[in-house]
Amino acid sequence: MEQKIKKVVDKIKKSKHIDEADKPAIIEKIEEWKKEKAAISELSGKLESWWLKVEPIFAEIGLV
């Protein structure tokens, strides 16, 4: 995924169809999205870890 994002950024930088003034804002948004994606991935991992701890409790009372 990182390589695909880098490729998109490179294409945006080279694009003749996008105004030069707009390119930095577009690239900044892509960088923000990448950070959010990393945060979501980290949160997902933490939730999965949490679930592994509480799942037996839910199973014991018949909710799983």
C-alpha cells in the first residue's frame, strides 16, 4: 500500500492536469489519510488484543 500511495503522489507531482497551486494541498491530504490509516490499523490491533482477553467471558455466559 505504501508503494501505491508513493506512486500516486509522484503522478500528482508530475501531472499537467492539476494546477501547481493545488498539488501541495492534495499531497498534504494524502499524507493525512496515510496517518489516519496507520492509526486505524493500530486501533484495530489493540481491539483484537482486547477481544482475545474478554471473548472467553462472553463465551462463558453464552453470548458468543
